[in-house]
Amino acid sequence: MKKLALHWQILLGMLLGIVFALVLVQVSALSPEQLKKIEEAQSEIVALNADKKVLKSDLAKITADYAANTLTAIEFHQQKEIIDLKLNKLDDLILKLKDITGQQTWAQAFISDWIKPFGNIFINSLKLIAIPLILAALIKGVSDLKDISSLSKMGFKTISIYIVTTVIAVSIGLAVVSIVKPGGSINEDTRNELIEAYAGDAEMKQKDAAAQKEAGPLQALEDLVPSNIFEAASSNSNMLQVIFFAVFFGVALILIPEDLAEPVKKFFDGFNEVILKMVDLIMLAAPYGVFALMAALVIEAPSADLFTALGMYAFCVVLGLALMIVVYMTFVKVYAKKSPLFFLKGMVPAQLLAFSTSSSAATLPVTMERVTEHIGVEEEVASFVLPIGATINMDGTSLYQAVAAVFIAQAFGMDLSFGTQLGIIATATLASIGSAAVPGAGMVMLVGVLGYAGIPEAGLALIFAVDRPLDMCRTVVNVTGDATVATLVAKSVGKLHDPVVKNWDDNLKKKEA
């Protein structure tokens, strides 16, 4: 029996994971009595939070009266003690009720405890080899260029195309969200419910972004150069520093005498082959890892009513991402002279992996393998363009940031001027370049976009409910964009070939030898 192609195995794993989780959810569904108890607890939490706001208002009033000397110190402390006691009782009661509303079925506990860890192991195994792959591939790719002028030409073309595609992505996002206007479908009750549910997450992202805002204007340039390469390599968020070191190392290899450079180049050639073999071994487990990830996603998905309220927003993001894929395929057809169907067929396994892991960095090993062996980009181009792309090219993320910013503004009844929207294009472009290639990083960078446009940052809570599935979709676009740019750059420097012809030539050389 013929073995299924990798992309069909991954797709089958995704579908089985979804079906498995849905069946378990139905089998272990809570009883009507339990559901009623949860609904009552949720209603009581809303009422208690309203009482809490009243008590806090009373506390603010007596504090102001005390400051204005209309209350004595004794009266102030007596009244404050009573209010504090009531607030503490309310907090305890709210916590108890939240325990009830957060009640898990046995299926949820089973998948969280026994299935999801295998998905996490799969992602971790891909992340494990991401940094070694970048080091080996970039050093090998740069040193194979023979001279500095080739490196500078390729680097200029790579970064220029990445910036152009990012600007196009943000513009598409703004156009779609301005035409559809999904923010008008968010009513006051839904907005307050979402903000209440995800206020803690939004505050955490705001703190992360605030730490980034405190940096000076040249902080990005300063952060590019690591003080310790081993420390930089220990974190996937410092990938730009690893890329800097690898390029610097490769340039130095070009500049030293060839007889001295040769042993080092041979080491990295061998090291690169070992890492690529590790990729092959890890991909044997891909269908099972994807199964676990999709099952966990179904279990952890927010309630359907929130999806309904945010459906138009999600539609705008997905529509924009689909249009961006069309843009890529146009570039591939017009400039690279490759069939879009041929290109997509070669990239399907990487796209499916990007969808299930939500991480460009975790998908990078597979992206490199697909681009070189199935699209025909020579390794020295792919090993230079793709690691850079996984770090600075986040077209899907930048498009999402533009849509999210305008959506939140619409939800709060704000009208954004044309000048502000142009500023969003610039800010989202820079923010996407700074996003780490890991799940959820775009949400942190979105805070900066919201801050620039004067949009309330608490509005982040409006989109948390559907962020995970949209993160999966935009990672597919990020990875496809990286592969597209690698193809365009390879075509421009004469390093794009037919992979079938290349394999035939290799076999011929082996026979002649």
C-alpha cells in the first residue's frame, strides 16, 4: 500500500484530533442541573461585581471627605474598615463562584492532562532545533557566497521585498476592516462581558508592551548585537541576535584564507546535514503532534456566543489573509515564473504545521526543507532568506494588527482619520518586524499600535476570545510569505531551478562517479 504524503498525514491528524475532542465533549457533557448551577453562579458574579463597584465608589467618597476634613480620622477608619470587610467577603465569594463556573468535565481534564502534553512535546522538539538550524544554515549559506558583494545584494533584495509585502498586508487589512466595519456589531453588553472576562490577560500584555515602550529610539539597534551568543541562543525571542552572529561568523569565514576556512565550513556542512536529518525524524511524529494540538484547541475554545459576536471581526482577518495569499501567488506567477499550484503543493506540509503550531520559528525547519527540495530554491538562498523572514517578516501578523486596531476603535465608537490609518501602516509594519516568531507575540506588539492611534488598550480584551484560531491562520500567511520571498530572491539571483531536474542531475553525477 502506497504511503500517504506528509501533508495528507498532517491533515488527517488535524481532522481526527477535532473529531476525537468533539466526541469526548459530547460524551462527557455536563448535566442540565450542573449547567443551571453554573449559569446561576455566573449571574451572581455579575451582581457581586456591581456591588463591588458601589463599595469602591463609597471608599473613594469617604477618602475624599477625609481629605477635605469633613470626616474625622476615627469616622474615616471606622467606615473604611466596614467597607474593606465587605469587599473581602465579596472577593472570597466571587472566587468560590468562579470555581463553580470553571468546572471541567472529565473529557476536558483528560485531554489537558494526557493529550495536550504530546502536542507541547512536538512543538518543543521543533523549537529545539530552530536555533541550531539557523546557525548552521546561515553560516553555511553566507560562507558559500564567496564574496561580500553577493551577500549585500541578496540582503538588500530580501529586506526590501519583506518591507514591501508587509506594507501591502497592512493596507489590505485596513481596506477590508474599513469596508466591512465589524466593530458596529459589538453591543455594549458583549463588550463589557469580554472586557470583564479577559481583563487580566489584557493587563498582562499592556505591561509587556510598556516595558518595550520605555526603550530608547536606538534600542532595536542595540538589541541586535548580543553580549553573549549562548544566552541569545537560549531564547527563541532573541532570534535576530542569533542571525546577526551567524551572518557575522559567515562573513569572517569569507574573509580568512580558504585553506583555514575549509575545515570550519566542512564542520558546519556536516552539522547542517545532521540538523536536517533531525527534522526528518521529528516530522515522523507530526501527525500525532498535530492530533494532540487540535484536540486541545477544541477543548479550550471559548463559548459559541462569543464567536458569534466576533464573527465579523474574524471574517475580516481571514478574508485579508486570503487576499494576501493571492498577492503572493501573483508574485510567484509573474516574477518567479512558477505555477501557483506547484508552489502551494510544495508548501502544504509547512502551512499545515504553521496552522497547528502557530509558530513561524517552530515551522522553520520544515519550511526550509520544502522550499529547497520541493520548490527549487538553492540552499544558500533559502538558508539566508528564510531565517531572516521567520524573524522580521510577519505579514499575517501585521495585517491582523491593522484589522484589530480599527475593529477595537469601531467597537468603542471612534473614527480614525486617514492620517492615523497611514500611521497604523507604519507602526504595524515596524511592530510586525519586532514580533517574536512564537504563538501570541503579535498581541503584545498590538498594544504599541493601539497606543499610537489613541485606541483604548483595554480593548485588547475584545479579541482574546478568538485570538488563538486567528493566530493559527496568520502564521500560515507568515510562513507562505517567507517562502514566496525566498523564491523571488532566488529567481533574481539565478538560484531557482526545477527540483525534479536538480534531482535528476544529482543522480546522473552519482552514476558517472
